[in-house]
Amino acid sequence: MSKIDYSLKGYERPKLTTPNGESKLLMHSCCAPCAGEIMEALVASNIDTTIFFYNPNIHPKEEYELRKEENIRFAQKLGMPFIDADYDQDNWFDRTQGQENEPERGERCTTCFDMRFEVTAQYAKAHDFDLISSTLGISRWKDMDQINGCGVRATQPHTDITYWDINWRKLGGSSRMLELSKREEFYQQEYCGCVYSLRDTNRRRVSRDREKIERGVKFYQQAMDKLSVQTKA
């Protein structure tokens, strides 16, 4: 079977400019599917960008490594510098203690975003970046106001660093994100990342008579090809 063309030939991406003419962007990335469209947009706009992968929330370690390697693969394809930050998972569990049963978009997510943005801002300060942002906001499952609040809060101690609160979902960003993920055949993670989101997602699946998540096996193009075969059968 021939593959569907997800290249979006003729797509005209708007040219981005940094908020105040900042020269160096440190982009916190959560995963390749969320980051892909943003990374391409930044390259096309000639914005000096380094990808910063700091996500100690992702559980288990094997899942973390798989998501990280997918992001590295695409960064290398685009020629973008990539920083592999610390997987200090014990620190993450300490920070979120007592929030184990918080819902998605609740206080545990705020704690998680705060932690990741704080480290991003600290790295930016130490390495002469004047702008930070994150790929987290492109997902429709996330609360933009919650994410941006954490980003702004993280930069407040650093007067020479700005948090870029651009809405990556606009101008077709969210739909383009999905098309690019299919084109690149990114790993398709089926839960947010932390052990509690994995737990809650599996609980919902079981309640709906669905199989629990099988990690590490589902990739976007493969999933779409399988769906196409099932539809034609």
C-alpha cells in the first residue's frame, strides 16, 4: 500500500519574530510530536533556537528515553542544537508529593510546569539566552493560561530573560502538528507522561472496555495505515 503524502506541499508558514528582538531562544520541548511544527517554524523564521529537553515527569525511564530520542532525531534533521537535561525524577516526585490524585490541568500540572520552566530559565541565564518558551502549549489537552503563568513566573527572577507566550495553536499550528507527526512517523505517546497520567488513562480505558496502553509500539504513520486497512476491509 502506498503511503499518504503528509508533506503539505505549498504550505506557507507565517514568518515569526521574537517579542522584543531577542537574539537567542531556548525552547523547552516536551516531545517530538508537539515540538515538530514549532521547530520547523523557528527554522523557517531564522530564529537562533536551541532545544532544551527537561522532562523528569515522564515515566518510566524507558518511555522518557524513547520520547527524547525521537526529539533528538528531528532536531538533528533540522540541524538544531539539542540540550539533553537531567532526568532528576526523584526531585519531581518530591515536588509533587501530596498531589498524586490531582486531575489533569490541576495543581500537580502547575507544580510540574513550574519545575520544568524554572530549570529552563536557570539554564538560559547561565548560557546567555535572552528568551525562553515551550512546546507544551500547542497541545489542545493543555491549559494555555496555566502554562504561560508558569513560564512568566519562572523568568521573574531573571530580568534579562523574557518568556515568549506565543499561541502556537494559531494559524494552523495544531493541525500542522498532527500532519507533521504523520510525515515523520513520530512515536505516538498515549498519555501525558507522568505515572499518574498513565494510571488515570488506563483506568478510563478499562472503564470503557478498552485495552490498557501498550507503551513503545505505536507510531503515527503505522497507526494511520492500520486504520486505513481496517476502514477498507
